[in-house]
Amino acid sequence: MEEWDEIEVPRNVKDIFVEMKNTAELMVDLAYSSILFNEEEMAEEVLELEEYLDLLNYHLMVHAVLAARRPKEAEQITSILHMAHAIDDMSNAAADLAKMVIDGVELHPVITEAILGSEEIIGKIFVSAESILVGKTLEELDLAANTGVWIVAVRRGKRWIFDPDGDFKIFPGDILIGRGTNTSIDYLKEIARGNIKVMGNE
Amino acid sequence: MEEWDEIEVPRNVKDIFVEMKNTAELMVDLAYSSILFNEEEMAEEVLELEEYLDLLNYHLMVHAVLAARRPKEAEQITSILHMAHAIDDMSNAAADLAKMVIDGVELHPVITEAILGSEEIIGKIFVSAESILVGKTLEELDLAANTGVWIVAVRRGKRWIFDPDGDFKIFPGDILIGRGTNTSIDYLKEIARGNIKVMGNE
């Protein structure tokens, strides 16, 4: 990620808020993924996102405080700060998880078991050349709706793409990191292997 | 929920851990839902789950500390406590959100906009008598994989069912509270209205 003074921050409270919520949720997914796959680069991304979130939080506070005019408004605006604080707490917890990976802490095997044994798990999905995913964008595929899997990162060769956009096009050999139930991850794996040729509600 | 001394806690570290992670994630979904729909009963459930999570955390610590024999084990076990702490932090943040609802804080409209404007949103899905969902269990339907929507609660008449099990059977008139993308929530709404008669990868 670039320097913070070059980063564009959304210009209104709503957009900053949405960005904060999305960022915190991405951080949690990436933190669990970094632990599961022992991926330091992914853990570093979580910490960079934490700084970005702090910046967003700062802008939110400035906007919010400037907006307060009357007592009723002040109470409402306090609710925004309250929620922003909770989101920030969640992101800090995600960063704490990521730090374990960066510090090279010896992890107990039960940690991996817990991440893989919960209702929503993290999966690694290899895309073969025969898959219908190849050459399509994430927007076209809409994997969240069609397979129940939320893509949080993609490994392409030696490079990581975190939180890929809708116009991200899938290549053969890509490794997708996704969050979903066991069933939905397995389903997407079959599609990615080329064993299933039609997807979701098509 | 019953008294804590009647509550069964999983008997091994892995199962306690999985239960903690699932509970914290449910708390976050329910907390946002309680804010969005201003549902005090749902917010109360979040606080009860927080107490349950504290109990789980206590049992986890007892188990973990008893298991430590050698220094290498101690480091690994510390990693469990570290992760449990992060999960607990996330659940506390969710509880902070729920408390806003219980305290009747005047919420700024931008809070609702942010919850409805983020990548994963919360939706309210009304089930009509014509829907293919009626009479099927959540396990049969596997909505997470087939529609991308995660059901966190169901409103049946005057009653809330939180975190419904796989054998929960959908009735006409049920209101499902689900987490998913805009597209997936809209898709499930069409199924629930009876406008779409085939679902997902059938």
C-alpha cells in the first residue's frame, strides 16, 4: 500500500463509515487466513489495513464533530462515534491475531482445527485451466451469491492480491482464498477443478 | 437462555474454541441486526451470548493451563489464550453495539445507511406460503451455499429464534434475518416470495 498522504479517503460520513466496516471485516478474514496458512505477507496487510482504518476513523471523527449543531444531533453523532469505536475494536482484535503470525509465535494445532472446524471456514481454492471460472471477472461470477464463498485474497504466482475488485479477472493457476461454509467451499473447489461446469442460479 | 450452571459447555479445547469463534461471529451479526431493526430482544440475546462466551473462555483457560507441561507446549498454549482473547475482544465490541439499542440511544441515520451500504449487509426476508422454502429444513436448503445468505435469526409470530439449527423447518409467514451481499439477499427474497421456484445448484 502507498503512503497514507496519497491515499484517498471517502469524502462523506456515510462512505467513510461503509469503508470502515468493510475494512474491519476484511481484516478479520485476512487475519484468520494468515494464521491458517502461516502467511506473513497477509498478516502485514492486516496491519497496514489497521493503519488505514485509524486514518478513516480520524476523518470520521472530524466530519462528525463538525456536523454537530444541536443537542439532539450531538446524541446522534455520538452514536456514530460509538459504532466507529466498536468497529475499531474489532479491527484491533484482527491485528492482534495477525501479529502472532508476524512474531512467529509457535501456534497450537488446535488453532488451525478451530478455524477449519467453525461454521464459516477459510479455504484455499486452486483454479485449473479447465474451470469455467477462467477468464471471467469476479463481478460476472458473483461467487458470493452463486457459491456462498466470499473471496478475500488471490495468490497469482508470487504475488498476493488482497480484496480483489469486481473487475478482477481469474487466470488459470490462481489460488483463491475464500470464506464460506464447508459445503460452499467444496462446491467452489469442484468448479475450480473443472469438475462442475454450471454454476449457481444460471 | 437458561441459567449458566445448566448450560453444557463443550468438553475439549478444540470444541470450546470452535464454539467461541461461532458465538462471536453470531454476536456481530446479531448486533448489527439489532441496530438495523431496532430490536431490543435481539440486542439482549447478544448480551446473553457475551456471558456464555465469557464462560467458554473461562473453561478454555482452565483446560489450556492444565494441558501445559513443557516450555514448547506453554508457548503453543499461550497462542490459544491469545486467540481466545482476540475473539473475546470482538464479542465485546459486538456487545457494545447491542448496548446502544438497549440503552435506547438516538441513532444517526447514517448508521443504518452504513449497515445497508457495506459489502455484506443484513436483510429481512418474508417467507410466503408459495415459496419452495416452506416445509424444508435449513439443512436441506443449505441457504449459505445455495444463495449466499447466512441465516442468523428467524422471527415466527411474536417469537425470535436465534441461530436456528439445521433441523429448523421453515413455515409460511416466517421472517428470516440473513447476512449476505445485496445480490444474494435479493435472490433469496425472490425465492421467499415464491417468484423463483428452483434454487442454486439443483
